[in-house]
Amino acid sequence: MNYCVAIDGGGSKTRAGLYDENGSLLSEAEGPASNIAGKGPQDVVHIAQNLLKKLSVSSVDVIAGGFAGIESWNIKTPVAQSFLERFDVRKVVISNDLAPLKLAHFGNGEGIVAVAGTGSCVWAANNNGETTRRGGFGHAIGDPCSGYTIVVETISEVLYKTELGEGIRKELAKDLMTAAEIGSLRDFPAWVQQSAKSKVAALCPVVLNHAENGDELLITYLEKVSHRFATSVRSAQKQLNLSNDVPTVLAGGIFENSALVFNLVQNALHSPNEKANVTRAQISGHHASWYLSQVKESNGSIVVAEKSATGPATDRLPETESMDLDRGLDSMTSKDIVATMGSHNVQAASAVDLVASEVASAMEAAATSFNSGGRLIYLGAGTSGRLGVLDASECPPTFGVSDWAVGIMAGGDTALRNSVEGAEDDPDQAIADLNALDPPVNSNDFVVGITASGTATYVLSTLSYAKKLPAQTALVCCNPVPADTADIIISIPTGTEILPGSTRLKAGTATKMVLNMITTGAMALSGHIFDGYMVGMRPVNIKLRQRAIRIVQGLTKVSMDDAEQLLDQANGCIKTAVLMKVRNLSSSDANSLLEQHQGKLRNALES
């Protein structure tokens, strides 16, 4: 059976539904907001990836999604292509968040969709295929009838009325503060500035409830808001020469949850001589997005991308090979370069946040290997390989382990300092390098390939070989790859680079962050961090010896001199020194106890 995943990407949440070929809903999933204007195309693709995992579907034929903030054709097309490349699907259909509502209620006919939720917007279409839009400017500018605007303007009114001693609204103020979890009206300005727009808009039901219960001032305010919104609808109607009784659908959380606002807008749309044809949306969310799946070809508001018989185009550049600057670094001042690179570093950190669940899975897999006597084996080429070797080489002095983490570099040690041409293209050498380990790679090991492009043959061939052993595998990359490349795929959506192809920049930064997380987290999970301290650290120089003394002192609550004496008696081993003091043991007995518990201090202390 052919399945469709329909996605409703809003400013507050993203909802997805799994539908069969007859349009019957089989399951649902929910994720974070996916407004393109605030997230970016790659972020939205990743959110969709996590939703598909929640839907637990192995094979999908079509992905159809309506997303807030995706008006530009230049954005829709790469988003559709990214979906087509990331997922094994036949067709992808992408539009704004209003086109699905129009399709669901009017098909190819004329009509107006007016949406009021976190934001608000009006979208109209006539029988000639012409469309027009009103509003949708976002919370910073403000949209009439949007939940965000209603809340902010209500808070502002309450604040000023209270300060002036006019019409103090104690119950309304109390309910707003309770919903926002703040203790004073004066906390509201900072709260609004620091909160996501969806969190601010979430207070709208409080305002609407007070209005529904007869708050005359709020009713008067909502009448003005409704009239402004109705004016936008009439403006769109007039531009497209639509009749006064053109079908108009009011959709979104405001109209779904407030009969008062629905009636106010409906009444504002009535002309003196006839009633407007205004109804609430009967089909919404991902159900409306399902109608996109029936669209055959692209038009002015909808992009359709289909996989050819031979698969997606192979000449499309990876994201990391593309440029995203309006002007090159060479045309900037030094301050401009610093600012540009700084903003890209922030993007790298944000991209890592989007793969948190995959990083956690890799962390757990590494800890499982450590606990079963296996190793974490990094392998890569170029910058990616050097990052793996660096992270592995820092584990022994930091955590006191010997060969738990291993870094393999295409081209060998020479490639750490010098480029070895062609090394990343040699599949046979990759497997030979893996088997040269002592002992050879086995089922207890966790093999992590690192390739920013996702295409290095050296890495991909090794992962394929390791999976057959079978060893647990993971791939850290910054471009979409097939789902079966590794057991765990950490595809960090870093996007384009300020120097196309120079993955030592944003992709390298994000990759280093991910590798740091995997090893540090795995060491914590496997007992080599205790109460936040590096208890496996080796005090091999003056600085580290002083650090080791401070750790022993912090964990045993003894003086600095006593901590130093304990450390000397324990031959520099922090774990042994702590056990000696806490359990009142000799150095040899403490070492024996640690060996019984595989070097885990917590287990030894609790035994």
C-alpha cells in the first residue's frame, strides 16, 4: 500500500499524519514549530525526519507539507528537493500553510482562507489561478487577530491602566500572570521579550475567556481587531474581483476556540444588503495538507518534486559545497568577516541541537561498547578524520582510559599534517586499516564514520564492512545520506559554508561539538566521571597535578595537604585516593576494589 505523510508546519507546532492511499488517517505525531522564516529549510527537513520516526512507518510514497513562512518560490523548490533527497519517497509537494486549506475547501475554485492562530494571514484565489495575500508579517510587526498580538496588546493595556489607576483588572492580571508563571505585572516586558512567540500566544485563551465572560473592554478591543481583520479579507476580495458572497473559511486556533471572535469577524464581513458566505474550517491541520498529495504539477503556490526513474538528480551540489553569502569574504572588512563567521558559528550550534536524539543514541552505543570491553572507533578523511583522531587522543589523559577510543585517519599519520591525495577514495585501504587494529574490529566495537559531505568512499566502505561483522555503526555528516548507511545517522544540518566546500568551518565546528558530546557522555554513562569530576584524569604535569589534588580535596572534604598526601599514596590515581579515604582502605585494597568494578568509582564506593 502507498502511504502519504502529510505535514502541517505552523508557528507554534508541527503536526504530521500518516495516511493510506484512500486518505484514511492511520497515526499522528507532533513536533516543534517549523516556520521557515524562523527555522531555515534544513531545520524543517530535520523536524520532518523526527516526525517520520515517531510515525513508525518504514515506507512512504508521498510527503506533502504546508509550512508557515515559505512564500518564496526560491525557498519552496530547495525545500522540496531536500525532502526528496533526505527521504526515500516518490513525490514531495510543498506549499505555504494556507494553500492546503484552500484546496481542501474549494479545490481549484475561488475562495478566501483567513487564518488566525499564533499569527494571522488572509489568502485569496480566483478561478484564473491568481492569488493574493494580506498580513502574515510576523509577530515583530504584528498581525490583526493573531494570538500573539492580542496577548501583547492586552498586557500593554493592563499595564498602563494599572499604572494610571484606571480600571484596574485584578482578575485578568492575576490570570495572565499565573499563565505566564510570573509574580508581577512589571515582569511582563522581560517575559515577552525572552519568550518564544508561541509561548506568548499561548496566553490568548485567558484573554478570550475573560471576553467570553463579559469583559466589556476586551469585547470592545476584539471588535476593533475583528474589523481590521475583516478589512484585510475585503481588500483581498476586491483585488481579485471576487463577489461579496465568495466562500470564505475562517481557520486557526482563534476561530476554533472562540465563538465570540468568529461571530465578530463574520458580522464585520456582512455587507449592508447581504450576508457573507463565511464558515469555520471543516478540514484543517495535516488533514488539509493531505490534499496537497493529490496535486499533479507545480503552480504559483505549490511546488511538486518527483523522483525520476533513475532517482534524484546526481549533479546537485551538496549543501556544504554551496555559497550562501551575497558577497564574498574578500570584499568585506575584518570586522564584517568576524561578524559573518560568528553568526555561522551560532548556526553550527543550533544545527547540533537538531540532532540531539541521534547524538544521545550514539552516546549510549559508545557506553555499551565500553561496558562490554569494546572500543569507540572513529574513522574519516581530511578535516573529518583529524577531528576524530583529536577527540580519541584526548580520552586517555582526560578519563584515564587507554585504548577505549581509537582514531583512524585516511592516509595514516602523515595525513594529520599533510594532505594525502586520493586517500579518501580508497575503499580497500579503509577496510585494511580497520583490520589492522589489535584486536581487529569486532561485534563489541562501535564504529563511527565521519564525513562532512557524506560521500567519502573511505568512510562509507568501512561502515558497510563493519555492519557485516556485525559491529554497531554510526555516521556523522552534514549532508543528507541514505537511511541504511549506518545504524545511527547524525546528519547535522549545517547548510552552506561561507567558503564553499571548506568543511573545516561550520561543518567542522558542529562535528567537533558532536564528537565531544559522544565521548564525554559515554564516559559519564560508563562510570568514568564522578560527581562532575574527571576522576580518571592523569596528573602528568604540574597543572594537572594541582587539579588532581583539588579533585581529591573536593570529593573527600580533606585539607589540601591531606589530599596531596592521599594522591601520592595512590600513585597519582584520583579514584584510588578517594576510595582510600572514604572506605578507609590501603592503596592496594582500593586498587583491587576498583578492578572488581571495572574502574567505576561510584560502584566501588557503593559496594
